[in-house]
Amino acid sequence: MPLISLHDRAALAERFRTDPALHLFELGDLDDTLWPNTAWYTADPDHGPVALLYSGGDTPVLLAFVREAGRAALAELLDAMRPFLPRRFTAGLPDGAERALAPDYAVERRTPLLRMILPDTGRLPTELPHQVGPLDLSDLDALRALLAAGYPESWFDRRLLAAGGYVGVREAGRLVAVAGVHVHSPAHRVTVLGNVVTHPDARGRGLARSCVTALCRRLGPTTDHLGLHVRTDNAPAIRLYERLGFSTVLTYNELVLRAV
């Protein structure tokens, strides 16, 4: 199967807007700040799945999402990409899609995730029991310390902090809870929340709920499609998001793959 590299942002955006809930990350990565770190591949220039290889972080990331009817076409695309993939990378793929990369790649780590979408930010609580404020680069060290204490496996990009993508709660001058974004694109009106974390000694008091609510309301005016990802075994977080109005739209695996 021939592998085709795509370079037309407008055409990609049109393709992804047919199912924005499925393609939140891809739409966000079309922004000017992220676009230079992306490479896009397909086997069909007009239809079928598109795979994104993002190289802007410490570890390359491969993203390729399809609905059930597109699984066979995705397997063919991933098979064609095998000779061009990094030796080790993180991937977001439907369950079982990684088999198309065998025997060249083995799964080093597998994390099943839900993607949840908030259809209406206008239904969020208007009053919060905690004082939540925006964060900026002056909070970088405190944020990194909180992530290390409460969410050491988190993915963090300081550019999103600098762009106003984080809010937090402080107690006695200490940052104890935050919510942030992995993607925020006003141009394409999509947002993916990320790095929702509370310090281990401050949990159970609704701090994360206040942070998520405040951030969703803050980003609502520039967002039509707002989502997040949560581990399938994180029942307390899933209950929190459901109570705020989020609903599940798909499940997939976050994988760490390495060449054999």
C-alpha cells in the first residue's frame, strides 16, 4: 500500500471536522505553534484514516483514531508506516490496532483510557467552594513539584502554561490542586483538558472539581468541543466528570511501543 504524506492544513481540518469528538487532538495540532512538529500520513488522499506523528516532546507520539468501520483501513495504514516509525514512541490507538505493527514493535506499557466530552459548559456550577485562580510561568516550579507529587507520569508542556491553560488552588501559599490543558485551539475551537491533579495530602475535598469547573468555564467562550481523557480504572475521576456533565465517546489505549 502506498503511503501518502499530507501537507494541506485546510484539507486536514475539513477531514477532521466530520467527527471532531474523535479528532480533538488532531484539530488542535493544526495550530501554528504545533504544526511544525507534525507529520501526517494516509493511504487515501481523500478518505480513510489519517495518522499523526508528533515530534515536539521528549518522546514521539503517534495518534490514529477511527470508528469501528475504519479499523481494517487503519491496520493497513499502520502496516505501511512500520518502516518509518521511531525506535520508541507513545501511541494513542484503538484497542488491538497495535497488532498491525507486530512483529516489529512490542508493547512496553498499555493504559486503557476513556475519552469524555462536555457538550455544554453553560450547565456547569456557577459558584465554587474553593478560590481558583489562573496560573502563569511564575508558577512553573510549584506546578512541576505538584505534578511530581501527585501525577508523576503526567505529560507537561510549559507553552500551555504560558498561554493561560492552567488554573489552580492555593492554600497557605502552596499550590495544592490544578487543572490544565493538553490542547487548546481557539482557531479550531477545540480543547483537551489534562494534568488534573490534587496533592495527595489535600484529596477528598473537591479541589479537582473546582479546578475543572473553573477551567471549563474559562475556556468555554473559545471552545465548541471540549474533552478529556481518564484511565478506565480511575472510578472517582470518572464519577467527578460525569457529575459535571461529561459523557464517554470512545475508549482507546495509550501505548508505549519499542522496536524489537
